[in-house]
Amino acid sequence: MSTTKHSLLIVLLFAGIAAWAQPKPAANAEAAKMKTFIDNLMKKMTLDEKLGQLNLPGAGDIVTGQAGNTDIAKKIREGKVGGLFNIKGVEKIREVQKLAVEQSRLKIPLIFGMDVIHGYQTVFPIPLGLSATWDMKAIERSAQIAAAEASADGISWTFSPMVDIARDPRWGRMAEGSGEDPFLGGAIAKAMVRGYQGNDLKANNTIMSCVKHYALYGAAEAGRDYGTTDMSRHRMYNEYFYPYKAAVEAGVGSVMASFNEVDGVPATANKWLMTDVLRKQWGFGGFVVTDYTGINEMIDHGIGDLQTVTARALDAGIDMDMVGEGMVSTLTKSLKEGKISQAQIDAACRRILEAKYKLGLFEDPYRYCDVTRPAKEVYTAANRKEARSIAAQSFVLLKNEGNVLPLKRGGKIALVGPLADNRENMPGTWSVAADFSKAISVLEGLKAVAGPNTEILFAKGSNLDYDAKFEENAGMFGKSLRRDNRPSAQQIAEALEVASKADVIVAAVGESAEMSGEASSRSNIAIPQAQKDLLKALKATGKPVVVVLFTGRSMAITEEAAAYPAILNVWFPGSEAGYAIGDVLFGDVNPSGKLSATWPQNVGQVPLFYNHKNTGRPLPAGQWFQKFRSNYLDVSNDPLYPFGFGLSYTTFTYGNLKLSSQSLKGNQTLTASIDITNNGKITGKEVVQLYIRDIVGSTTRPVAELKGFEKIELQPGETKTVSFSITPELLKFYNYDLKYDWEAGDFDIMIGSNSKDVQKQRVNWQK
């Protein structure tokens, strides 16, 4: 048995702006050079040309060789377009860029943006899946590969990462984020920004990042997309703002405004949010873009007509108008009427020009337009290999009773379910650049990984849902489930026939890709009934059933968790889905994913999250039911699976938690350490998690807060000591007056394998 000491230096995501590194002389010189260049350019610009820079229309369907004949071409020639988004293909982009830099008066290049959310053509797991890796290097690498591929195809700007805290799994866009926790979400935000932007935005294999959706979008009422959010500023600062600020600290180049209102004012017109917090408090110097028609939608919010809401957006601090074209159509009139100022227009225009300068587009407008790059850099074997590896690390083993997994090679395996032989749904939601026909289905992957001595028998067994219309809505954007119109009994009988010949059954079930994502909210977060009925029929065979669960959210699977011996949650794994699933099912990769969001027992518990506050009448831990305590009559307060949960094919044993001191003062450092041993027979990875509770505060404090984590790999029989360095910086929070500081007193230090299963010791820390 070997012992290795590991230490973790906690990165403080809420370090104050005053602590930031001072600009270096070279950076100052470059900033001065940029200012001079843009000053000179803006002196030449007309009002219409300045407003044009604030305009981000959709590209539409541009055919190569015909760009000059499109409606958008006239606007580009007139200098009335600052950029285009979701135009795909380097040849098209080069052709459109040529219009701007050769046929417009001032030859200002366009910026080209795209929703590169979790990969470009090489698709990685959906962001919620990526977050389950708890591996910042892997997440950063996924963004780096996405940037390299997108930039090779002409894209210089991505609308990612989405860092909205999501505690209500009814909300479909949980799939695009990193779960419920601010600390983990902040670490992932920084990793994604680093991956996209690298160390040099002028390098042609990096792209500008855009953090979204600012702010509070994940807290929409009833989990309905685009809905109202309403919360105290205390909660905003301590929880929901955290990941956006982390992205700003990482140097993100742009920010996207959210659709929802904040304090009764839509975010797109909220000056406190965009100027006071983002720019003045956090020091953000990049530009702010609306979400798709975000300005126009404020008319339906009820705060004015197009001219009014556009002026309010500019006054709030919005720089670029996505699709709505309100800025190019109304701001001239608002300027004449004194509703906005020339200085406000100039400030917004300058920020857009600065972004283009930082991307090197003024030096070389065709920097991202090398038509030879895609064949060499997009969807390469090397990129796909990394996507396969990262996907396998994102899977969360929720149950493995009797060690049904890993599967043994040889014999016969029945593969059933509506998602078993479907390439189109493997990439998941927001995979706009993917070629679905190239994705690897579960059937293809299992056959390839199992090898020639294992026979994979297949039957679909059921449709996604009994309701054909529901299935149609859940199969949009080319992600059809290819509905079987035969009676359900006939489909199940076919599956049972296949199962009768097999030793074990693998059921690929759950959500389709478009059952989560934008405008895919669900009031019922269970597995659809058609698939439940299939699973029950398979269980009745008496053969072991392995549930391979696809999902873009936390689900309510209490019934399945009780009934089936093995459940492997695979999210939507991306391009290499089938191969990665095969790697884990057959044990070539030991699963190491951990949940980044709590899974409820049923939808009635929602919202449910680990870092909640106590009431004045808390229910004692492990108990249920007590009258006049905070609990339900019909279900316990406990989650089905807690935040941070995930099993392995091996067994990890935690030693005793050791603290360097029980009493501290001032800026001393507390070291918390614990020994982790792999008691199994195979190598495995474990995510060791540090939580802290501030026992008494001037305002109420959560029952636990994640403050550190480390993912380690252990050989069979190996022990490693994981150590966390804790300073008063980790104890700080925003008090009632929104002052960021820590308060002396008692603190519980907790380390464990998830938010529920922890060891705890108390320390006293005085100032």
C-alpha cells in the first residue's frame, strides 16, 4: 500500500477586484494602441455606421456564392451590421466578410458568433453532463477543442458558457448549465472561459466567450422558460451571481443579458444589473449582447414600445442587439428627442470595436477564414477520442446492486428501448453544428466495444411516449425517434422475445434530446409511461435489467431506483455516445461522475437543493414525519440522490477527518485532511468534497456550502491523503448590507463523497 500526500490550494472565485493583478507595461501599451486606433476610426464613422456596429442580425440561409445577393448584403455594404450569428461554414463566412471589408465604406470587419455550447462538430456531453465529471482540466479541454474546431470553420465568438444556477429540474435549460451549486459552477465557468479564449484571443484557434444568461435565468417561476424571477439581493449576491462573476474574473470577453426580469425590470433594461453591478462593482470591460430578440420582447413584458425599450436597453448598458434591429431603427429618433445621448451610442460602439480589435480582425479580417483548416482540424480522430474519454467520465452510476455492472463479454445481451438505436439524439440539445448521422448509437457502440464473442440482440420495445404529439415536440430539429405506429403490446412482445434469448437486458430509456433545453420545460420529470411499461415487462422476465438513463435534468425515478439492480445515468454523451457507454458498461472505464444537482423523490419536492437554509422548525436529520416541523405528510425531506453522489465499480473508504487546529485566529490557515483508500480490485477515481457550515451569522447561513473538491485516481489497495487549505477568504459572504466579509465564530468542516455522506468536525475561528 502506498501513501501519497496531495494538497489542494483553493481558488477563490470571489476575490475582490482590488486584489487583481496590476496591468503589465506591455498590456498598457497595447491598450493605448487599441484606444488610438479606435479613436481614429470612430472619428470617421457616421451615426448610422456607429449604430450598425450595435446590430447583430441572424444570417439566414446564405448559399455559398450567393451572399452578395441576399437582403443582408445591402445592410453590410451600408455599414449597418456589426456581426452575424449562426452562419455555418468557412466558405460562407469568408464570402460575407469580404462584403464588409471590401465593399463597405470603412471596411470594418464583422464578428461571427455561434451557439457552440458543448462542442462544435465533435460534440461533448451536454454541459450538465460535463459538470458531472468534476474535472476542470477535462472541461477546459472540451472548450479548447470546441474553439479550435469552430474557429477553423470561421467562427470567432461563442455564446457559452451558460452558468445559470438551476435548482428546479422542471426548467429545461438545466441541461445547458452546471447544476445547483455556485462554487462548482464558478470553477466550471472559469474553466470554460479559459478553454475558449486561451491566453491569446488573436490566435486563430481561440474564440471570444460570452457568459450567459445574466442574470438569475435559472430561477424562473414554476420552471417555465423565459419566466419571471424574483429573489432577494442577499440571495443574488451569495448564490446566483457567483458564477457570472467568476467568468468576469476569468476575463470573459462578452456577457449576454437574460430574458427574465430582475427586481421587476427585464434584465435587458436593468441598469442596476448591467452597469452598477457588472461594470462598476465587478469591473467588466467587455461588451453586453442581448439574447435573441431580447429588446423587442420587453414590449410584451409591458415596459414600452420598441423605441422606448430600445432606449432603455442602451441606457442600461446593452451594447449589441441580437436580431431585433431596434437599435438601428429607433435610436436615431431617440437621440434627436434627447432620450439617449451620443456618448451612450459611442460607448457601445467602442466596446464592439474593441472586441474585434482584441480578436485581431482589424489586422486580418480573414484570420478565421482559412478554407484549408476544416479538413485538418474539425471532427478529427484525435478530437473524437477525447470526446469519448470525457463522455465516459461524465456518467454517474446511480445504482449497482449485486455488481451487475460491469457486463461480462461473451454470451448474449438484449438491448432494448427507444434510445438504443438512435444516432440523432445522442448529441443532446444545442448541438447546432453536429452531423447527427455521424453520432454513434448505443447499438453501434455496444457491438464495437463488446467484440466478436458477444452477441447484441436489439428490439426497440416502445416509443418515447404514448402521445404522438408529445413525441413530435420532443423530436424537433432533426432528432426524430422514428415512431413505431404498431400497438404497444406488439412492440413489448418483440422486446420480450429478444430478452428471452439473452443473459442480461440493457434498457436505453429516458428523455430524448429535445425534452430538455430551451423551451422544453416539463411539469412531470419522470420517465414517460410508455417506457415505464416496457421496463416493468422486462423486469417480469426475472433477468437482470441494466437501465441506461438519458436525461438533460435531474429526474424523479424513485420507482426505477427501487425496481432495477443497475442504473447508469449517461446524460446525452455527444458524438461518441455509443462507444463511451460501451466503455463503461463493459468496465473498460470505471464510472467516476458525481451529480452536480440534487435528484428529488418526486416533482413535489422541487426546488430541492443541498445548500438550503434551516427554518425555525427544522426536521431532525433522518426523521419523518413530525407535526409542526418543516416536512411533508406524504414523502420525506430527503432527496433520492444527493448533490455530489455517484458510485464506482470499486469501493473507497474514507479515514478519519483530521484538522490542523480546532481554534484559529485572524488570517491563519486551517488544513483539513483525510485518507482515501481503494479497497476494491480495480483502479477508480473519486471526487473528495469539502463543505463548510457557518453555524451562527448576522444573517442566516446555509446548512452546508461546497468550498473545495479534488478528483483523485487510486490503484487497488492504494491510499492517498487529500488536504484542503482553508483561509478566512472561504468563510466570507455578503451580509445584510451586502458587505463581503467573514464573521468570527464556530464552523463545521465536512469532508465526504457527497453532500450527505460526510465526516464533520467543528472549529472556532476568531478575528
